[in-house]
Amino acid sequence: MERSVTSMFSRAAWLLIVVVLMLVNLANFATIYLTASRQGGLLRLSESLLEGVCHRMPSRSFWISEIPLGLCSRCTGIYLSAFITMLFVASPVRGRLPGNTHLLLALLLPLVADALLEHFGVYTGSNTIRFVTGFLFGYALVRLLGRLLQLTTPLTHIERTPP
């Protein structure tokens, strides 16, 4: 029986990334409930996780019932899209996802342009634009990293004989 070491590693890495993305998204949306219900301990745990992945400026976040989401709108788009894309990459739909390298690189540009234009004071973006550019960026980033992993993974196999 022949099993690929890189295949086993890739599956474990994929699962770890999906779990981390799921926790970040769960913590992001749970902050609304945890804040409203005054769940101090869980709220602090959620916020400590989110502080490591986003600046969390309330003015750049979506608000629900006068409570900001745990992540800014751009990071909400990035992490939500990355999580959804990781799930689709492992599904039968995978072959139907747009994956042309030039298109994926182009999908990174709106976020870069939006962030730079805002940073240099050329214009002030909206949370909706930040979310959409983040969503496109998250999708393209996952697909490009997956492609890069395929190109750099050696094709070595270990042969195992049944006991």
C-alpha cells in the first residue's frame, strides 16, 4: 500500500487551518452575543483571540444592535472568505472554482488599492467596500497559497507493506 507523506501532511495542515479559521469566525460573530449577554470570561477569551489577527477599530467594524463585530469589516471579509474557500477546496465543487493565476492575482489588487488610498488620505472607504475587497482577497489568497503548495511539494512516496 502506497501513501504519500505530503498528502498526509497536507490533510493535517488543511484541517488545522480550517479549525483556526472557524474559531476566528466564530469568535468574530460571538462577540455580539457575548457582549449583549455579559459573558465576561468567554468575551475576554474571544477578544484575546481576535486581538492577534486584527486591529479591531470599532469605526471600521460592522455593528449589530449597537455592538461592533469582533473584527474590522476588511478582516471579517478576509477570514470569512478564507474559511468558505477552504471548505469548497475540499469539496466536489473544487474543479468549478475560478482559479486562473492571473485572475487570482488581480483579485488581490482591490484590497491593496483600497488600503493604500485610505492610508494616504486620497479617499475614505466604507465598511462595505472594505468587506468586499477583503472577501475577494481571502478567496484569492487561499487559492494562490494552495497553488504554491502544489508547486513546491515534492512528489515523494513511502511504500508500506501490510503487516
